[in-house]
Amino acid sequence: MKDPRGFIRECVELVRVNLLGWVAVFTRGIQNAARIWARLTLLRAGFMAAGLGLVVLSFFPWVSYEIHFLERTEFIRIGSRMRLLYFLSGLILITTLFLEFRGRIYLASGALALAGLAFVLGLIFPTPLHTAILNRADYSFTPWFYIHGCFLLAALALSWQALRKPVWEYADVLRVLREVPGSRSEEASAESESRVERKKSPSRKSSARKPGAKKSKSKASKAVKKAKTAGRKKTARKTKRK
């Protein structure tokens, strides 16, 4: 390594630029989150909470059973076999609440209908849907199963009013994408651009002066040619007189 000091300076500059970039990203995210929170009404906030509840509770244990082994009893809790369906339904509800796209109402209605049907069928036929235990007396549902049902009912009740208009429309998304957050790096780039323009301006002036110099040279050459022609004429007249 020929110049270790230069390498260290470059590393420090790289770390500084990365830190500034991440700070700008986090501040931008906080600003957007504040805008979203300001647009959430009570119904939309309740619907968003219901969607988040469906997403989170889908990974909680829903089925509990006991195992007796050598005069010891162990309680085991497992999740539902259809946890992926409930997770996707909650994720679809949150997406349709915030973003605007074609068919969002139909997509949310389909997800809610499918999740509700699966929940009802899980109550009637829990063995193939939630667990593989055949005997119904050997297992029971945990409180998380019924809490998930409450969140599902809340999402069904609030969906008609909350999904009429999305939180972010096309114009809002385009405006956020076009926004350029101000930072020190951008100011430095602007200053560097202005310096480059200042450096280019003298060259333009010198290039503008060059045509004038060419004109003066052409005038001087014309004057020299005139003087030469006049001298030739004089010598020719003298020869004629002789």
C-alpha cells in the first residue's frame, strides 16, 4: 500500500456517506409513517389492528394436548395447519387498506370470505384442518384461537367502511417517490457543480476572445499585402520612367 493515509481517509469518507444515507432513509420513513398515521381514521385504525392481529395470531399455538409418559404429564401446544392461509389473509387486508390498485375491494372480500369459511370449518372439522389428532377429547383449543376469531369478526365488520378509500392513492405514491430529501451530500454536490461551471466559464471567455484575435491577424495580413502591392507599383513606375 503506497498511501495508507489516503486509504484511511477514503474509508472514513465512505463510512460518513453511508451513515448520512441511512439517517436520511430513517428520517424519510418516520416522516412517511407520520403522514400515514395522520390520515388514519378510527375505522381504518381498527381495521389495520384487526389485520395485524390476523397476521400475528396465525403463528400462535391454537391446539393444546397432553402427553402422559412414566407418570408424568406434559402439555404441548402447536399451531394450526392453516396458519399460512390466515397469515396471507391478514397481509392482503393490510395491503388493500393502504395501497390503491384495481380489484382491491374484491381481493379483500375474497380473503375475508376464505378466512371466515376456514375458521368456521375448523370449528366443525378441527382434525383435518388444524391438527392430525383423531380423537377430539385428546386436545382442546387455546384462547388464541378464539381471540383470532374475534379479530376476524372485527375485520369483517369494519371492512365495508374502511376499504372505501385507500390511505395512499396514486398521486400520493408518485409524490413520495418524486420527493428528494435534502441532505449535506446533495448540497456538496450542488457546490461542486457550481465550481465546475465556474471553471468552465473562463475557457468560454477565452474561446470567445479567439475570433477577435483571428480578425486582428487577418487585418494585419491585409495591411502587409497592401504595402507589398504598393511597393511593387512604385518600383514598376520607376522602371518605366527610366
